[in-house]
Amino acid sequence: RLVPEKMVPFSFPLSKCALWDPVPMGDVIGSHVTYYRNPKLSMMEKTLRLAYRHAKQSEKKLFSCFLLGVLAVDEDGEGITLTIDRFDPGREV
């Protein structure tokens, strides 16, 4: 399932020295994690409750944080599972 209007091109930060030639070569191809795999999301209840509590206690309208986890390919090779098990509220500064 290619959705060109939602695809975002790769970009890298500017640097003084390039390790490769940045000139595009060949045809454009799409790369998306769900193109060949069936994704599943698994989240620990404790992590979700902690994130929810921090968001409710935050005085800001926009709340940003980090949800950390593990991405693994299923044993049958047909799907991927993202297991989120940690919450990090980040830093204000």
C-alpha cells in the first residue's frame, strides 16, 4: 500500500563533509514498514497509566514525552510487533 501524499523523504542534517554522493540515482521507490508486514502495537498498562497521569498533571496544553520500546519481527516473518514498555517525560529545558 503506497500512499505517496503521506510519504516523507529521508533527510539528513547538514554537514561539512559528505560520506556519499547526494545526487539521486535510479528510480524512486517507496519504503514503508507496513508494505510487507502486518504491524501490531502492544503497550504495558503501567506505562500507559503513567503517561496519562503525567499528561493530566501538566499545565501545558501541548504535552510531549518519549515512549520507548522494542520493535521485533514475528517468528513467522509475516508481521512486526512494537512493544512499548517505558515512559520518559523528557526535560523542560
